[in-house]
Amino acid sequence: MNDNLYSVIRSSGSFIPPKKVKNEDFLKNQFYDLDGNEFERDNQEIIKKFFEITTISERRYADEDLVTSDIAYLAAKDALKSAGIDKEELSYIIVAHNFGDVKADNKRSDMVPTLAARVKYLLKIENPNTIAYDLPFGCPGWLQAIIQANYYIKSGDAKHVLVIGAEILSRVSDPHDRDSMIYADGAGAVLLSAQESKTPIGILGHKSRSDTFIYSKMLYMGKSFKPTKEKGKEIFLKMNGGKLYRYALETVPSAIKDCLEECNVSIKDVKKILIHQANGKMDDAILKRLFGLYNIKKIPDGIMPMTIDKLGNSSVATLPTLLDLILKKRLDQHEINKGDYIVFASVGAGMNINAVVYRF
């Protein structure tokens, strides 16, 4: 490997669906618990409690005529628009997702051919040496794809890698499960390019872990909570929210700290911490626990940008979308400048965790 060769973000893009779904749009839903019992509390109270726990007030849903590969393509097209390279020069296209293309009128996963192959086709790339493949890794999928892309670039195998995270969770969520209010749709992309530098830039290091022995079933696919709903034909995304919260709090801060230490970067030098937008209160708790590991009580203002309150949890799309909004100065009071150290971190189904330290 070339020690002076680094993976840098050349450009970014995103697709945020225009359709807004507010919390009050769930007032008419029938919500049931795990045992199939309808909640005695009215929906107004359920939604109020949901907002207090998650900070989500609205989320975005994709139009019915779009599938995940379509919005992945739109984010990729946006990223390539300002990249300044010929799309035929791409070495890899990696698409992180978990459910493939799920149509509005047919709730079945469609993953053949890969979504990356579909995106390559939509981009009209003819080069057979542009390798296209998918990466299912739970919500940390996009960041894990970034880690893989970095290895391709550092080894000299790739010059430009397009990394996309896209998901339409609204079609795999159970309308009778309160957790369905968390999920959203969206897509984000970055173009990573090789760049030589005498000083460390771009991706400086990473940390990943998979706790499958104990925690593999904290997110799973299961039947609807509504007992009279027809069984056997549809399965929905389910999670054990309480245990997931505790797991994330116990493991994400230490993974970030380990990554920073391996990169010889002080937490005091970090300008922004971009955490997967899973749950507003959970991310706040992770940040507090992280700084607690350094015995720092005063957390710097504005260090953790958030979009979950308006965009919801779009799984693999939250991090690249958040980054794109900041880089394009579309997120108020947040900016990234040359020389800034940034931390990316994510947690999700697996259970998987990862973190990346990056210098702009």
C-alpha cells in the first residue's frame, strides 16, 4: 500500500423525498403491542410519548412510483454532478441497503440483479471494469461500504468509488406497530477518490464490530402486531427498542474512542460527530457517554448535527444525507472546513457498529 495515498470525499449527493408525513398523520392508526393487544391509551398520548423519546416530528416517504434503486440513482446522479470526473472512470459502485427494491403494491424484496447493477444501468455506465455490488449490513451499511472503498483505494485497486446508502423503510414497517413512526425513506451518496498527500487527510482510520452471538435478533422481520391481519404473506421490520438503546449506549461511545485513539486524534480536535440518525434522545445519550469517557462534562455546542426531527430514520441513508446537507450549507449553523476532523459512527441490525475518523 502507498502510505501517502488517501481516500477523500470528492463530492456528495442526496435524494430527500418531498412527501412529508407528520406525527398527526398517525392519529387514525390502530396500534397493538407484541401480544396483539390494542393499546388502551389513545393515539394522541402515544404520539406525544413517541416524540418525547425520539424527537421525531415528521419524516419523508418516497412516492409510490419509486423504488430504492431509483432513489439511489438520484442521489448518485447528484453526487456525480459536481464530481468533475467521467462516470466511466468509476472503479466501484457500492450500494448499501437492507431490503432491496420493495414496490408499493407488492411488499416483497427484489434484489436480483443487485441494486448497484441497477444504478449502474440507470447511470448509463458502459465500462465493464466498473464493479457494482450491494452491501447489506444494517444501518451501518453505508459507513461499512466507505471502509471497504478505502481499502480498494489504499491498495491501488481503485481510483474513484461511488458509495450509496438508500432505503425505503416505509414499505417494510408495520402500520400497527408504534415503531413504524420512526422509519423514513431517503438516499445519500459520496464519491471517494484517491489523493496523494504528505500530511494525513481523508479517511484516517476505522473501527467495526459485530455482536451477533447475543444481539443478532434485536432487529428482525416478523408478522404484523394486529392479530386479525392475514398472516404468512407479509413480514415487517421489528425491533427491541429498549435493549437496542442500552446496547448502543454501552458500545458506540467506546468504539468511537478506540477509533480516535488508533488515529492519534484528540476528542478536543473533533469539529463534528456525525452519528446515524436513529433516535434523537439515544444519540444525545451516546454523545454524553462518549465525552464522559474522557471525563469531559461540557460538550461543545453544535458538535453533533441532527436531522432526525424532520427526516426520521432512513437507515443507511441518514449519514450520507446529513453529510451532503452540511457540505452544501443546507443545514443551519453547521459547516465543515478544510482541516476539520470529523467522526462518523453508526449502529444497527446485526448488531453491527462502526466508526470512521476523517480529516477534510
